[in-house]
Amino acid sequence: MKAGNISYRIVKDKIFKYFIIVAAISSALPLLFILYYIVSNGISAISWGFFFELPKPPGEIGGGISNALIGTIILIVTSSAIAIPPAVLLGIYLSESRNSMVSNLVRNAVEVMQGIPSIVVGILVYAWVVEPSGSFSTLSGAIALAIMMLPIISKSTEETLRMIPHYILEASLALGVPYYKTILRVILPSGLSGILTGIIISISRIAGETAPLLFTAFGNPFINWDITEPSNSLPLLIFNYAGSPYKEWHALAWGASIVLIAIVLLLNIISKIISKKWEVKF
Amino acid sequence: MGSKVLKIDGLNVYYDQSHILKDINLSFAENTVTAIMGPSGCGKTTLIRTINRMHEFTHGARTEGSIKLYGKDLHQIDPILVRRKVGMVFQKPNPFPTMSIYDNVIAGYKLNGFKLSKIEKNSIVEGSLVKAALWDEVKDNLYKKGAFLSGGQQQRLCIARALAMNPEILLFDEPTSALDPIATDRIEQLINELKAGLTIVLVTHNIAQAARVSDYTAFLYLGELIEFGTTKKMFTTPKNKKTEEYLNGKFG
Amino acid sequence: MINKLAMNSFSGDQSFKFILLSSAAFILMLVAGIVITLYYYSSLSLSTFGLEFITGSTWDPVSGEYGILPFLIGTLLTSIIALVISFPLSLIITIFIGEYFTTGMPNTLMRGAVELLAGIPSIIYGFWGLFVLVPIVREFQILFDIAPYGVGIFTSAIVLAIMIIPYSASIGYEVIGLVPKELKEAAYSLGATRYEVIKNVTLSYSGSGITAGVLLSFGRALGETMAVTMVIGNSNLLPGSIFGPGNTMASLIANEFTEAANELYLSALFETGLILFIVTAVINILGKIIIKKFVSGTK
């Protein structure tokens, strides 16, 4: 380090600090304006009917997004049911196995899964489910979303379980509790909050996914409860209506954007509360 | 002194390539406390982990020789049953963080899926906590989590948890190394009281502790059993020079 | 892994181990299935075009000619420009959170803002870009006398940059949080100013971690679909300038997949997906390896 002129160095230090503060705030603020813009555009579309009615044809004011809302809920529930069991098991496997050839291979497979572009997941599930079954369906959309959830849940499960001290495991084993019961009844409950947090975060990530649904759930102007039929979802509705030339549909899309952001935010807040309240101290 | 509960014959333990315990022959008498001491790395902990077969959870562990509990080779018994007969108390107090004090005491039954009536459970919990000299301190807080207990109380809770399974042998792996002197004193008293009902093996690197609580002492050095005998004899007239040096604090 | 001896006790342990192993086998089969499927569906395109698929600059479903050079260039351009824009901004936010305000109100607010922005789905960024950013860019293009498309490579790079900032900033402050305190304290005790510590200790120490963050952000940008699709203009020609319309591999698939009426067309789109998959997988694994090395180096 150059000795330099002390006062010059101190001035430089001060300038740098203020630069960082000003620059950080001025790069974060415009980003928050995006949020403000979305809310100010969409808030007028939101009413009771917005949640319970179907979209109206272009030219008619009003209408709702009930089809997309119900579609999104069904997609989330179905994809969670598909993804959670294998993902948690995989997380247990990863946390319990350390540095063998196989486990490293599996770990890399999870990394690869996590990096797959969502559009590629869409065409894969098209090839696996839609083409053989002959039609777009809610189920195929849920499978696509489940594929995206899987690596997120298994990595958070693995990380959570690794944080649990080894002596907890030993305490149970030394009581003559079989290994599998130790994992299921001692280790998993100790990591429950972390695992749940991971699951909720994965849901908040896939709730806004559009690309994997383009060729799977496809979209549907009506409410659909049958998972073998196509379904709409909030992001699909936003995509389709944003690209339309009709002002009324744009308003619906802005309103749907608010709802989608609110869902994602709510899930994030719930995950924070769970990880704080249910945290197990060792 | 009583009959031999546990007999170790020609025991060799390896972790992968390293030879941890070399040809150990040792037996433990009923209702006594046997201290196993020696400098760190001498294999004390490995020795007691071999007794309840916890060493099998370490990758690459291999054993030769026999360990007999009342004449029955432990390696012929299912390890799960072995661990129910041979309890263990660890260096660091490790109550289950998600469970209440009550549930911690009957954890061995609960986790193994034994069905007990409320009356049976209550009597096991009270009996074990009384034996572990913890009952009076926690009887009003049985349904609270164990986290608010002091380190010494947590360790006695772990002893109660082990006692609840009615073990024939209780292994202590340096049970007071994480505790303050007062808590240590209580645990030592407790060990003295407990030996009336079972056989105790105590690993310690604290020479004074071995002198205070044990009837017999085994001295291990670099995986070999250097000397074994009554504590009184070993501390007054050690046969082996290594033992004498260790007792005089020349190394360790 | 648990030793076999300990497992041979109750059948429960055996079946539990079996279930765990099957979940591991499942994920391996899934990844293998992904590769095989993409390859299988691409095989027609692979055998028809060979390397020309990558070097060809014409994508014409009518004449049955498929070359993805325009989309490769479009993908790289949008992602690289997005990185160039987002890197300094996320570094500033990283230093703000990770060095100057590690606790307290400013930290909570800035982190909250970053997490909030990270949570907004990409479709909404695209929607916003289409309605807000595109008109603004168009105004500037008129001002500077460039063809006023509004949409285009530059516009989508800006949207991508906004989307990447929270992601790379969050990697950033995790990385610089791992810089050993003793190192910084050693520099302070030698009389270094905070600026000198940040420059000579924090940033130089976490160099490889930051590089990995850039790589991972790059991987994200490459595969991003919806936001780009909405503002890039979807032109299948070689981009003439970064201010004109273009297309990326991901948005090509999004736009044309349901229109692919014949086998070769579909196969060409699958091959595009295969290439996208391989590139992002390599970048991701590389990034994760660097991060892992960095993390184990700090211990």
C-alpha cells in the first residue's frame, strides 16, 4: 500500500462511501417504481367481481380472472403433490450421503435440473405427456412446474438437514432407535421449518412461471376443474392479454399482475414467519 | 465384587487402514464403575462405541474379536437390541430439541414405537428423573422444551433418558467435559448412586475423576491396554511405567 | 453414508435406504431422460443440417431451412449487454448491503427491495417493459434518428438487466459475507481506510466468488424467456443493430413451438432447446464449482 497523502486518502474514502450510498439508492428506487407502476395501473381493475367472474369479451368493461386464479391454485396444488415427496426424499439422501461417486453424480444432476431454462422444461413435458396423451392438460402443466420445484426443495432440504448437529442423530441411535425411524421421527421434525420454508419458496417461484405452461396447461377461457383438460393460469392470462390489442384486456392483465405479485409476496412472508417461529435451537 | 457382565476378548478395531484398538482383553464386573482413561487419541471413545456398536456408523469401521454380554456375543445380537441394553451418555448434552422434557425421557419408547399407557409413561418418566436426580428441579415444567435447562440439568436429562430404557450397562463418554465444577460434582455423585442398579463404564481424560468415582480403571495408550486393575491399586502402585508417567502428568 | 453393518438390522432400515436410493436414481433417470428426449427429438434436424444448424443464418419454415445463428447472436447479445448493465449496479448494491450497512434500517430496506424485485415473475417484467420501456426507448430512437422500433435487443437487455440485479446482488452479498473478518481487521490495523479495505481485501479476496456470480447470472439470462419474448421484436433475421429487433433461442421456441406443423420444424426447435440446455448446464455447473471452491477456501 502506498503511504500516500493521508488527507487525500480520507477524502477518497468519504467520496467512495457517499457514491455507494447515492448509487445504491438511485439504482434501487427506479426498480421500485416498476412496482408502483404496476399497482397504479392494475388497482382499478380489481373488485369483488374480478376474483369471481370470467374475463369478458373485448369491448366490454369489467370481467374477472376467476379461470386463471382457479387454474393457478390447481396447478400449484397438483405440482406440489407431485414434487414434494421425491424432492424431500432426495434432500434426505443428499444430506446423509457424503462424497461418494454416486452422490456427487446425483448432486450435479440436481444442479443441472436447477439450471434448466423453463422453456426447455415446457417442450420436454410436451414430448413426455402432451404428445402421447394427445391433448394439452392441467396435469402436464403441473408436471412441468413440479420439475422446476424438485431441485429447489431438495437443495433446501439438504441444507436444512445438514445444519442439524450430528449428536442429535447419535442420541437417538444410542437409544436403539433404528436409523430410518431416527431420520423420520427425530431429524425431519428438527428440520421441519427449514423444509417447509423451502417448499413455500419453491411454490412462490413457480407461481409466476409462464414458459413451461405454454405448451402444457396451454390456457383456457373458462374455469376448468378437470386435470386432464387445459387450464389457464395467472401468468398465462397476463401473457395472452398483454399481447392483445384491447384496452379492457390490458386492464385485466394489470389486475392479474397485482394478484400474482401479492401471492408471491404473501408466500415469501409466510416462509419468513415459519422459519422464524418454528426455528429449532440446538 | 459381582460377576462379569461384559467380557471383551481379543478386540481389534480398524477405521479403514488405521488400527485403532489393538488386541484388547477386558471385563467389567456387575454393579461397578470402570474408568477408561488415557491421553486423547488413545482409543477410549472407540472402545465404548464398540460396546454398543455405535462405531458401525463410522464409515470403514471393522472389528475382530468378541464382546460378550452375559455370555452372548454382541455381534450375534441385533445392534438395535444391543443399544437398548447398553445405554450411552455423550460428551455434549444432547436432549432432543423438538421434544418436551417428558417426551425426552420416554423418547426411547416413543421413537421405537412402543405403546405405553399414560400410567406406565408417567411412572417411567418420574422414576427415571428421580434416579437421575432431576425430578425435583423439573417436575413443574415437564411439558416445556429442554432448551431452558442448564448444561448440567440437560446432561442429567440425557442420563434419565438412557435410564428409562432399563439398560444393563451405561456408557459415559466424558460426560462432564462440557460442564462446570458444580455440575460435574452432581454427575459424579449420580454415577456413584447409579452403580447399585447397573454397570457403568466411564471414559474420562480427567485422572482425578477416575480416582474419585471408579472401582476399576483401564489405562489405554496408543490403542493398547497398558494396565487394568482396581483403581486403588493402580493409583497407588501402578505396575507399568507408562501408567505411572501418565498418572504423574508426564504426558496426556 | 451409513455403514452396511448398521443397516442389516431391521427390514425398515433396508427399505428406507432403498427408498432414498430410488429417489437418487429417479433424479439421475430424469436428467438422463431429459438429455435423451432432447437428443431423440433433435435427431432429424441434427442429421439434416449438421453443423450448418449453428452457422446458418436463415430460419425459414416455409422453405424448410433452419439455421439458428440469428438467435445465437441475439441470445448472446441480450445476455452480455444485460450483464454489462447489471454488473456495476449489483456490485454497488452488494457493497452497500455487505460492507457499509450490514445491519440496521438501511440494510433491511435495501435487502427488502432486492428480495421484492427478485420475487416479481418475469412475465410481469416483460409486460412492464412492453408498456413502459418500449415507448421510452422509441422516444430516444426518434431523438437520435434511429429507426424507432422501441422493441429490440437493447430493450430486452435492459429488462433482463433489471431482472438479474436482485439475483446477482444476493449472490454478491453472500460471497463477500464469507470474506474472513481477520483479513479485514488486519488491513484496518495497518491503517487502511475503508475504501482501501473494500478494494484491496474484500473485492480482491472474493474475486472468484464474484466471477461465479456473474457466470450464474449469465446462465439465468440465457434461459430467460417470457420477458424477452415480449420486448425483443421476434425478428428471425440476423440483427442489424442492437437497437433493432432480434430474437433469442428461448423466445424462438416460445413463439413457434405450437406452430411447428411438420417433423423437421419441430425437430429444429428441439435442437434449439438441446443447445440451450447444454450451454446453460455447462455454465451452471462451472459457476457452482467455482463457488464451491471459493466457499471451501474461506474455511
